[in-house]
Amino acid sequence: MEKFAQLREAIERVEVVDAHAHNIVALDSGVHFLSCFSEATGEEALSHVPHTINFKRSLREISELYGTESSLPAVEEFRRSSRLEVITATCFKAARISTLLIDDGFELDKKQEIKWHEKFVPCVRRILRIERLAEQILDEGSPSGTTWTLDAFTEKFVQKLKSLSGEVVGYKSIAAYRSGLDIDTKVTVEQAEKGLYDVLGAGSPVRIANKNFIDYVFTCALEVALCFDLPIQIHTGLLLFGSFSPSFGDKDLDLRLSNPLHLRNILEDKRFSKSRLVLLHASYPFTKEASYLASVYPQVYLDFGLAIPKLSFHGMISSVKELMDLASTRKVMFSTDGCAFPEAFYLGAKKAREVVFSVLRDACIAGDLSIQDAVAAVKDIFADNAKEFYKIKVAEKPIKSEVLAFASNLPTEISASGEDLVLVRIIWVDASGQQRCRVVPRKRFHDVVKKNGVGLACACMAMTSAVDGPADGTNLSGVGEVRLIPDMLTKYTIPWAKQQEMVLGDMHLTPGEAWEYCPREALRRVSKLLRDEFNLVMNAGFENEFVLLRNIAREEKEEWVPFDTKPYCSTSAFDAVFPILQEVTSSLQSLNITVEQLHAEAGNGQFEMALGYTVCTKAADNLVFTRETIKAVARKHGILATFLPKYALDDIGSGSHVHISLSENGENVFMARGESTEHGMSNVGEEFMAGVLTHLPSILVFTAPIPNSYDRIQPNTWSGAYLCWGKENREAPLRTACPPGVPNGVVSNFEIKVCDGCANPYLALASIIVAGLDGLRRHLKLPKPVDQNPDNLKEEIQRLPKSLSESLEALEKDTLMRDLIGEKLLTAIKGVRKAEIKYHAENKDAYKKLIHRY
């Protein structure tokens, strides 16, 4: 599938024009959040929504975006505890929307004004709903104060349309769900006037439902649109029936009248041959008819919003394919039909990209299109067609920084105000796994750094755990500088220091051009390979083991000793450190990081905190923030927290075990699902895990990066010292897991035990993906699992590298790592590791000082 990488890149990079959407509502609006996933109305109908395919798929995708547990309560809690601006900025940035066309004629409880949306999108324009305008005019009463006449209404209606022509980019009609698309463009004055009186006779507020009057209003608007060269969007198909408003739609209407073929009266009327009409919602299920009309009539264009993402994935693909069977790709446009909730915009854009990629890829495979044709179609469908059709010029407009900032989840009353915030930390993790930061005043951050970053010597990726200078053999030195660019979606108020903020940084050569040594970019790069080649996403969840140390004076010397000597899962140990762990947990919750469980571990002063499962890039970010939080909160309480693998050589070591699974379109595809399986996992899962097992000796360079790491990886310590795997075998370095809630015998994920708290999480996860890719490409199979302590079989099973030197030897032979991690980055990593080996060989007790670095 690599030949489609160019197409995939075009799909992902294009800044989309959302050509049909509606206003977002306040968080306390009466619009039910379940309406984001369905056109159902009423409590009874909405109660069935959580059991639909669209809901289950969409909820997983929203959870991944927010980094929450994949459940409706978790997402709703995140929404309640976050500002609407934060949610909207997150969704719109992920959706990559450059332009938003809003029909604000849809009445919603506590809806935001069109101008409000300009904070999040460079270009926002209005679409005028003609029936709503007519209703507003009639509700206001006639200018003379007497009963409305058709002439008086027509004059006022046309005058208003003309006066607004410079403020809107198009009109829109909802005639389809009022009286149908069989519009009579030759409706007589008598018929229209009688229809007007029928509408007025129904009382106030006015709701236009009379067919003759609707046809008259539509025809008047079409004439004005033609004069001002404005297009008209027309609701078509069945997806429009139902809404957030009980008055939306008429259940007595014959739904067959929403078939766009009924528009022939308009299309054949020579007066309107130069008009421009957009058929909304892909006319589903009349997509073939819509495609035919677009191919035959030059004035007909197509929009596939709402069909995506409301249908099943196969339904979406089928709908878009049918649209493009006959219609020119120059006449097909994208929209989200996003309404009320920012998540609707994100889901619409995300699924549209996936569906259009699938459709165009299949067209290339079939020989219908070349790759170049498909790439051109992407630009047309997602952006250029709409820009030309609606005559839009998208100018760069800065989005407010406080909106882009993925703000803290803290309650407003205890969050620092903008005026109180003084400093911003920009954090990165170097090749040795140390977390470092540059700090700038808040004003400079927003004036300069947010866009241009801060300067960083190239040597920053060549430093070791012992020396803050470039190691030999890294090809990096004090010559040259890169930019540390803040990733605004990771910006938080610091829970333990509320006058400061922190944000993760990406390393760029120049703003917008990633530096090939950047660890976060390395993980993104290989994650993209996994997605492009196999449509898979790797998920990860880390277990953090750490030791809490207290300071004592012994023989007039400062010494750090374990906080206590309590046993594994001791309640008294937990009681003793409850104030620390409580504040850590609370702080992580404010950073939207899920803590699944915590307990006292087997080592002296040792504790473990397991984090929630999420997409691997987010999991790495969460781990960085978690390490920061644990160390900072402990320090605040006068305690030193260390993640060093082996603080005391005669005690239990600390790991950072990582649990891995794979998902496809939001579904866990690591576990077996109805297929014949020997180990409870899918073929895809086994191949991926077999790749990891095959490359495990070289992976250790990334997951166990310092000599002290190998003091931990010893037999009979549950750390995984032999090259093997097992089912729920905690002495194996790879352990398949069947956690509570998973059917017996089925494997949901596997654990990698040979990872510790000195590992750079981005590089560690990147190396795992690279290995898994090899397994998938070569269809590798796992050997038989080891169902006993592998040390009992040490004559038969290969020992994992006993030292960092041995791991490096394995890496030197691993050409795959070089090719996919990147030769320059790998050279730097190997140079740093060799320097670690040399220094610690010459300084046997140097590891003791590392408690202050990790």
C-alpha cells in the first residue's frame, strides 16, 4: 500500500472547506449530547442511540481525541469540566477546517452567534435559510400594520434578500421536508396568496408549510440568487428527517418527495438554466439519482455532508462511490453538516478523509484514476470546488492563543487567570530519556515563542545521563541550532504551580519543518507508516513504578533512603503516602490523564501507578506529564521520587511496563474475533507481537537505555530476562493479558516488561512499532508460549542482552531499525548509549546520582 502514500498525505494535509454546517451551542444547552450521533428525537428514540454502529465508532474516536476512557460518562465528564472554547479548538484543529459556511436559520437552544465561531476558523461565512427569513418577516408584521398581502410580503422578502446578498455566500432551502422537492416554478399569484393566508391562519409563530407558498418563496429566492450570482443549497434525501427540534420535519410528509429527481421542474425551466444548485446530504438514499442529475445538468452540484459520518463505514463508502459514478469530481463538495457540538465537525471531517481515501484508492486500483488524478480530486472535493463555487478567498487569520491552548481541566475558580500566569515551560525529552525544559515569560510566549519557538542547540539530543554536553559519535555538537516549537494542544496550567503553564515541544529546523532527530516526530512518522500500510493504530498504556525517598543526615552527610519498608500492596504504606498520591491523582485528572489504579509495590518505598489506555502518541505525552507530576508533587512534600530502574542493587527494580494493542477504525483488532486462533489473539495481533519478540534485543536500546537498566532485568524478578513470551507469565518479557471484562481465553493486549523509567517514551514506542511492522510485513508467527519460569529452561531459551553493550550489538545488526527510525537519529542514540557505557564502566557508583535525573 506504500504506493498510496502520496494520496494519503494529500488527504491528511488538505485544509478543508466545510460548506454546510450549523451553530455550536453552549455546554448547558438543552440539546442532548446524544443528538451528536443521531437524527433521533425524543428521550425514547435517543435511548437507542448508544446501541448504533455510528455511536460506538464515534465515541471511541472522540475518546481518543480527548484521551479519556471510551465511555459516554467519561466523555460527558470531560465536556462538563472543560470550557467550550477548549473543546471547540481541539476538535477544529484536529479537523483541519480552514473555512466554515454556517446556516444559522436552525433554531437551537443557547446557540452561539456566527461571529463566535471566528475564534476557531480563519474564514467563517453565512448561508441564508430562505424559509426562516420568510417566517421572520411574517412574524414581524406588515410594514403598514395591516394584514399581510402577497405583494407586501414579496416586496419585503425580495428587499431583504437583496440587502443581505453582500453578507452571505449562498441561500438554502428546506422545502424538501416541508412540502417536497416537486417545486412548481410557475405557481400562480392566486395560489401563492391563498397559501400565504393559509400560513397566517395557522397562528404565531409562523411556520411555513403550505406547498404553494413554499414554491413561491423558493422561486422568488432563486430569481434573486440568479441576479447576484449566489448559489442555493437544497436539502435532499431522507437523512434530513428528524432533528434537535421537535418542530423540525413533518412526519406526515411522503418522504419519496425528497428524491432530487423531483427538481426537474426547476432544472428544465430556462429562466434558471444559469442558476447554481447544491444537493445536500448526498441525497441519500437517492445518491445515484443525484449523481445522474449532476452529470446531465450543468447547474447541479453535490455535497455529501451528514451521509458522513451518520452511516456505517461501508454505507459511507457506498454513498460516496455512487455520487462519483457519474458526477465530475469538480462538482462534488465536502461538508460536515456539523451542528450544536464541536465533536460533530471533528467526526465529519475525520470520516470524510477516511472514506474519500478509500474510494479514490479503489478507483486507482481499478485503473479508473491515476495517483495524480486522485490527489487532484482530493484538493477539489475538500477545498477548491467550494472556494470557487462560493467565491471564497481564505486569508490567514491568527486564532486566539488562549483558545488554541488545550487548557487545564481545573475548575475555573481555582485556575490561574491570564493575568496571574507568569511563566510557561516548554518540555522535551532527550535521547537519554531526561525531561528538560526551557521557560519563558507568558507575554513573550504568546508574542513570539508560540509561533517561532525557542532556540535549542543541536547538542540537546546528544547529552547523556552523566554529562550535559554532546557525546562523541553522535554527529551532533554545539554547532547549529533548532527550534523548540510548542504543541499548543498539550498546553496546561501546572496543577502544583498555578502561576505557570507547561507545554510539550516539537523540534523543528524552522517552524513547520520537523528536525529528523525529534523523538515526537519519530513516533508520528512510524505511526503513519502503520496506518498507511495496514490501517492500524497502536494503543499503549504505561505502568509507572517509582521509589519515594526521604532525606536523612548520616555522619554529617546527606543521604536519601526509602520512605518506608512496607510490603507489596500494603494498606499502611498507602496510608502513609496518601497525601502525595491523592495530590498526584488529582493533578493528573486536571491534565485529563486517567489513572486506572495505584498500589504499594514490592520494593522499599516503591509504588506503582497505572495509566489509562490511549493512542500511542497520546500515551507518550501522558507519560511525560505523569513523570513531571509525580516528581514535582513529591518534591512539594519534601520527598524525592525516582524512576531509576535499580535504585538499590539489593532491592526490587522499577519498570515502566507498557501494554500494547492494535485498533482498526476504533475496534481492538489485537484480540481474536470469531477466527480460529491458538493463542486468543488475531492473526494481525500475533504477527505484530512476533515482530516485537524478534527485534526485542535491539528494542532494549530504546526501552532500557542506561547500564543501570540491566541491573533490573534479571531472572526471577518479574522483569523478563529471557527472549520468550507467555500467557499471563510475569517472568516473560512479553506477556499476553486477559484483563477483567475480556472473555476467557481471549487476549486484549500484550505487556512489554523490559521498559523502564529512563526510556524516552516516544523512541521506545517508535521502536516497538517498527518491530511490529516487520512482523506484519513478513507475516511472522510466535513460537510456543513459555508456561513456566523461563529460568527453569535457561539451557533452552536465549537470554536477553545482559548489558547495554549487548543490546547495542543487536541494534548494530538490525537494519530495519536504521531504515525506519532514521539513520541520523539512530547514530545519535548509539553515540549516547556508548558514552553511557564508558562513563558508568569507569564510575561504578555513578548510578546513585541518577536519582536526581530520573
